Amino acid sequence: MNITQKISEELGITETQASAAIGLLDEGATVPFIARYRKEATQGLDDIQLRQLEERLGYLRELEERRATVLKSIREQDLLTPELEASILEADTKARLEDLYLPFKPKRRTKAQIAREAGLEPLADTLLDNPGILPEQAAKAYINAEQKINNTQDALDGAKQILMERFAEDAELVGELRERLWQHGLLRSRVISGKEAEAQKFQDYFEYEEALKKIPSHRALALFRGQILGLLSLELIVDEEAPSPTPAESRIAARFGICHQNRPGDDWLAEVVRWTWKIKIFTRLDLDLKMRLREMAEAAAIDVFAANLKDLLLAAPAGFHAIMGLDPGIRTGVKVALIDATGKVLATDTIYPHAPKNQWDQSIDTLAKLAGKHKISLVSIGNGTASRETEKLVKALCKRHPELGLRQLVVSEAGASVYSASELASMELPDLDVSLRGAVSIARRLQDPLAELVKIDPKSIGVGQYQHDVNQSRLARSLSNVVEDCVNAVGVDVNTASPALLEQVSGLSATVAANIVAYRNENGAFASRNELLKIPRLGAKTFEQAAGFLRIPQAANSLDASAVHPEAYDVVTRIARRNNRKIEDLIGDAGFLRTLKPQDYVDDRFGVPTVRDILAELEKPGRDPRPEFKTANFSEGVEKITDLEPGMILEGVVSNVADFGAFVDIGVHQDGLVHISALSYKYVKNPRDEVKTGDVVKVKVMSVDPARKRISLSMRLDDEPDRENAKGTRPEPGTRKKPASRKKSGAQKPRGSMANALQNALNQSRNS
């Protein structure tokens, strides 16, 4: 199959769809543009399918390039047979291709090569073909001092090296053994002797083993991190209890017709097989499969990171409010920044309400004057050090000055310090001290999370697990795709957007984004989309890719404020004329628009999908796909981990979602974990089916371990904590109490996450 056929089969789409998408990508079209404005060409492929297609296209093209290199190399060696060429052309993975290439791959002189140069290959062939011959007797004829074959043992060792290399380079055999080891292998972890104290955070893996293919992403990455830090040893185990010959050794023997029948050469051949497996094949497969596990774990971790980033970027914006941002601090004071409804900085200050200065009343007075003067309605508080103390200050401010009508919210300040010291921040806020820029960012990210967070490297936002342990280029590419998709899903006001936000718009480079802002600063606000064509380096192709995602709210042509692409304005004009209405009258008239049939307005360029999108956009032009803004209220008096008690019910914000559960910020400077089994009363396969980053949830405290900074939470509020081990203690592995049995009453619910997991397992067993 060619690449188009392969992709269509893998993704379950037609070849026509795959071919159209590949053609558009090769022409320079972006995924957001294709997904939104080329539905007719791709027959409705969405952004998720297109991202998958784009990734597979890159992999398969790399595979084809490597295939060509391999064929050329073997052809130049004059060793390419029709059968080998056919196998290489059929190889569908990089691993399979490298297995086939291994015997022909240029390499340093091996022991087997040295043995062949010494003339020992005929001996190897003789002993393999004639096990009835005594090896020592056959080896006497090959003693040659000039070749450093001084005795029969030297000759037999050389022959052994030749056969080991031959066996280990058999692509079919290696591929089969690789899959067998993947299916049946175990990964065993042990703490390095003498490192027990240093490795406490890896305590769960001191004595651990699990089926290789079943190890979840987060566990695999933790194991590899422990190994890299020199705290854990990882060993791949297979057929540990099997007698010799093991199943793997038997398969090698069978592949080359070796069968032990108590003939003179059988023991020698059996030893060759054992060495082939232990020294050659297993050593290679051990590295291969650990790499496969790591790559799969990294891919899963990157997917989780990307999903969390998407949720965070598409979090509900507070909208057009004047906001006070507070970047909490103790000794260095609380940094204050006030912004207007457009994000412009109005004023800044620093207050010292906490120790050692304790200027509590003075700080309240300062904040009250600033809030009143600039008509502030929301206060955004960073969630770092002294966050809860600063939140107390704002509550005291609200109580003392109710006439201000303030509302306070705690937001994640992850990445604010990175932004403060960045070149972009220096350009945006040149007159502000670095310490005050963080407060501006905290205020703006409440007003519009997407517009502010795009200014920060996604890896600094802190919504991923083990982000430093994964392939950094792949992570960066994935996160960049998420940012691009989110920005274009929402759309951008070209008259207020920062260069960082514009840069993420389909088709726009950093240079063009900077040129847009420069033109805007020099000539004032854009009056129409067509005016964008005056921007240096923004040509017709770039305009085609970007125009639909750039909005001009006050434009004379009301369609310039919508997601209708300029190329389709004629469709709207045709709809208006056919119904004897003005375009302005169509916009927002949901009742009328829903009576129209998309098929009545199709033409040679635009089909039903595009017309349907146009009608939906006219109904709610420039609609924001993000959810309604809401906030969590942290409990008073619960400010640090030692304030927590098992059984408390608290409100919090989901800060991160992983494969094994969700982390929730409950206002104690340490996120708690809701295990996947405690997210719901029903079975949960994917935590993201229940919660997303930014969700406001209620949780019950199940256990607290201050020493290890671990908090166990449950979203099943009638779960009962295990009070015996709920605060500061940890049961030894295998000593957890079994959950109490419960009666078969449909009205009752499981008591605790362990009981729920057990019940789910029993239910699945009954259903199967």
C-alpha cells in the first residue's frame, strides 16, 4: 500500500479524504483552516482526525526515506535479492525495517567477522549441519597459529560467534521473539542498596514487578526516572521459572533445525543457542522493549499534557472587567497590578500585610483606594506562597468596604515568573519592574486565560506529569498544535491581540504578527479584513489561511466580526437577496435562520457543510466556545496541609488530570489526588470523561500524609475514610484491610475507593 492507502486504512477514512487532506497540508494549509473551511474537500474531517493524519504522514514519510536508504545501501553491497527487496518494501514499521537491515548494516569488526576472516565459517556450517560430528575433532583441522587459532577451543569459540551472529540477525526470528517478550515479559524494579532514604519518593517501587505491556504511562515514567537518578534498578524478566531450554531458546533452535538427540555435537549447539539468546538477542530486545515502553508512556503522557493544556486554555474567561491582580509574597510583599477591561495596566503598587512588616490595615486601605478609583470588580489572587493569607486580606477588604462590590478568585500563577522575565514581557511592559509584571499576568489570565497563557511556554504552565522525562521535541510539537487549535477555535480580535496571540493564528508567522501590531500602532485600528492585505509579507495565501480567524468587531461589514470566511461572503449575500433581507437583519435572527435549508444555497465552490456552518455563525456571530465563568470558594481556616482532617468536605479546582485520576487544588498549597476509582460511583475508564482542568468540584478528604505531602481525596462524598491510616501513616504493602462487605441493595453505594474497585471487578466478572 502507498502512504495514502495506509493512512486511510489506519484512520478509517476513505482514500479520497486522505488524499485531499495530504494535498492541502502539502500546499501549506494549516489543520485549523482545513478543519473549518475545507470540509467539502475532506468530506468533514475534524481537527482531531487531521492531527492524527498529519502525525502518521510524517512517520510514514520518514519510514519511506529510511527504506530508500536501506535499499540503496544493500544494493551497493550487491547483496539485494528479490526476496529481501520484497521484505523491505513490505516492512510497515521502523523496527521491522531495521531488523531486516541489521545483517547488512556497516558496523565495526565483530568477533564473528574476525572468526570468518580466520577461515572458521566452514567449521560453523559443518557443526550446524552435522551434529553427529564431535566438535573438538572437527575443530582440529582449523588450528592456525598465524590466525591466532592456537587450539580447538579457539576454533570452536570462533565458530560459536559466527553462528550466534547469524542467528541473532534473522529478522523473522527476532521479530517473533520481540513480540513474545512484549506479551509475556515482566519488568522488575528494586531499590539500589544503600539508597533507601534518598529514594523515599519511589517507595512504591522498592520491590515491584508488573507485566511489561500492562504498565501504565505514569508508572513507567516514574520507574525510568528512578533508574536515571540511580535509585532503582530495572530488570526485564521472562521465563524465570522455565527449565533449560527456555521457550525462547527452543524457538531459536527450531528456527535453525537444531534438536537435541544426544549426538556428539548437540550439547555444543545447545550452548550456542543459549548464548545467542542471553548475550545477543535478549540484550538487544531488553533495550528495544524498554524503549518501546518508554515511547508509549511518553506518548500517553504527552496526550494527557495536551488535553490538560487544552482545557486550561479554553477555560472560561471573566471577560471585560476591570481587575486587580495580586501576586502574593511574604517578606517581599504582595505585588498589585490593576488593569482595565481591555487588559491595559492602570496602576501598580506593593503592599506588606504579612510578616515581618504586618501592615494589615494600611494594606487594606491602599487596596480600597485603588479599587474605588479604578472601578475594580474582580480581584485575581495568585495561588503561590502566601496565597491563602492574601485571600484573607481581600476578604477583610470586602467586609470592611462592601460598597466596592468586589469578588475575589484564586488563579494558577504557574508560568507567571517565566513570563515576567521574558523578552515579550519587556516589550509589553517596558516601564514595569519584573516583580510587578507577574501581578499583571495574574490579572490578565483571569480576564482571558487564552490570550495571556499563549505568551508562556506551555511546558511552564504546569499541567503535565513527568514533562521533563518525555521527548521534548515531540512534546513541544504537540503542545504547539494544541495552542494553535485553541486560538483558532476561539478567534482573535485583530485590533487588541498581542503579537504572541496573533502568532498562533492559522498562517501567521511571528514576523507577520509583529507587522500587524506595528501597522495597527501606526495607523490605528483595522476597519476591515481587506485592510490586512496592506500588511508587509501578508500575501493572498496567508490571508486565505488567517482571515476567517481574525475578527474586527467594529467593522463596517458585520461579517468581518464573524467566523464566516471572506471567500464565502457571496454565499451570505445570496441568502440575503433570495429572502429579500439585509445581511444585518439576518445576523442573530435564529428563528428565521433555522427555517432555511442549507442545500438551497450550495454552489460549485461551497457545499452543504460550509453553508450549514455559515447559517450557524450568522445565528451567533463570533460566538465564544468557552464555558461560562464560575469560581471555587476555598474553606476558611483550611490553609495548609496540616489543617486537613479526614472526612472534611471541601470545594476545589481541578488543576491537572492524569491517567490515574485528577489533582485538585483545595487551597493548601499542595494538590490532592482523586484516584480514578474515586471519581464516580460508576466505572471510569478515562478520568477526563468525569472532570477537566479548571472544573470546580466538591471533594472529601480521605487521608493526609504531611511527611510525603500526599492528600487523598474522593468525589464520592459518602465514602468513609480509613481513619486508622488516614493521617500521617501508611500501611505496609499487602496489609490494607479489605473493604467491608455490603448487602445487595441497589440503593446503597460502596464505602471507599477500594470497595468500589472490588465491586466493579465483581460486576465485570458477573457480566462476563
